[in-house]
Amino acid sequence: MTSVTSPEPTGPLLVRVRAVMPALAPAEQRVANAVLADPGGVAAMTISELAEVASTSETTVIRFCKQIGVPGYPQLRLQLAAQSATESMRPEVGGDIEPGDSLADVVGKVAFADERAVRETAQQLDVDALAKVVAAVAKAPRVDLYGSAASSFVALDLQQKLHRIRRVAFAWSDVHVALTSAALLGEGDVAIGISHTGTTVEVIEALEEAARHGATTVAVTNFPRSPLAHTADLVLTTAARETTYRSGAMSSRIAQLTVIDCLFIGVAQLVLPDAQKALEATANAVRRHRVKGPVNDQQN
């Protein structure tokens, strides 16, 4: 059975603002944009001043506060001030990649975006929801994984990891194959849909098909109020930011892999010692395909 309502956004304030942004009304989005553009400045504003900056009403500002889980405007100002103080102590080497940036600048900005995506994803990840997904996957007779484009590589990564600990998993990127596979799932099976925006039609359709046949459905998305999240029984959220040159698309993949790694380790812990034996067996199976040398013989 799919969830009726999506989980409320969690984590640092600005992460929550970005997470709910697509689901906000236009006037509320203007408030959100003002907050994201200058968190410290908004912390010093009265509610009337923020309403004027966002070309909206004080009532809309209050509604915006409720949408991000803040009781009222005074609490919003306090949280913005606290987060701005924290961010000011962290070296800022990020920002959007510009056409004239040097290659060294590009390296620094991409690394900063990736590090921030991992850190903020960990801060807001719902551990209780993760534990439920881990338990479901550990005992599932079969796990289906759906993803398109960049998210399909994340699905393949999880498939490979689960296979190595003797969990039956299949990653599908073709919508027809995904739908036919989903139609064969049943109670006890798990279907995981991966989409940064949570709006990828093919992934949503596959997850809906799996739900119709009784499988436990899981969404991995950046936006907890997205259509994909509304489709799923359980939702695991990431916290990656989009930018002009799509370093956001790259950091979104890193954020998804962070969630996937946490899921995999959790499952492996539940099925020890069988997982350890399986990992050793699979490592031995490919060892002869490595050139012998002074490097450490570790599994890729």
C-alpha cells in the first residue's frame, strides 16, 4: 500500500527550503528565493520587509514558515541567523561554475559541491525510514531497481552491491522491461525508484506497477513532496543543489550514492556472516583477472 502523504522535510533549514521548493505556491516560492539568496539578510528583516522583498503578503510568509516546519516568523529568523553563523565559519569555495573559470576553479567548485551534497544528505536522511528499507531489502526474495539517465547508474551500483552479498536484485532502465518486471513482483518483494527530481515518468510508472502487485515501494529523491515520493511506501531523500553547468546533476549522483551505500551497509550488517562469506567468494572469483603488482589487492 502506498503512502497517502509524503514525509516532512528534515535537516538544516536551507536544505528543507530547497526540498519543498517545487511544491510551493508561486508566492511562497518568491519568499523561498529571497531566503536562499540572502539568509543572513533575511534574518535581520521584519516580516513586513521580507513580504515586500518577495512581493507578497505577511500571511504568505507565515504559510511559507509552516511549509518548512517552522512555527512562525520569529523562529525562522532565529534559525536563519544560526545557520548563517555556522556557514560563515566554513570556507566558501563553491558557487556556480562560470564560463571563465580556470580548470583549478572548476576542480575546487565540483569538489565543494560534492562534499556539501554528501554532508547535507547525511544531515537530513531519515534514519528510521532507512532502517525500514534495510529490513525490507534484507528479507526480500527479489529487489527491483528503477532509474533513468544518471540515476540508472546509481541503480546498477546498488544491484552490483546487493548481488555481492547474495541478494537477488535487478536494475532496469528501459521502461518496458521495468514494467514487465514490476508486474511479476509480489508481497515481500521490494521495488526502489531513483530520481533526483522525483518527476521521471518512467520511474514513477514502474513503482506504481510494483505497488499494484503488493511489493514494498521505496523512493530515493531530492524532493519529499514529489510525485515519486507520493507513490512510495518509504522515502529516502538526498540534498543536492542544481547549478548552471549541471554540477548539481553530478552532485545529485554523489548524494544518491551516499544513500545507496548506507542502505547496502545496513543490509550487509543484517545478513552477516553470510554477507562476509559472499564478499570473500566474489573477490576470489575475480582476483585472477588483476595484474599482479605492488598495489593493494582490494575489491573495486
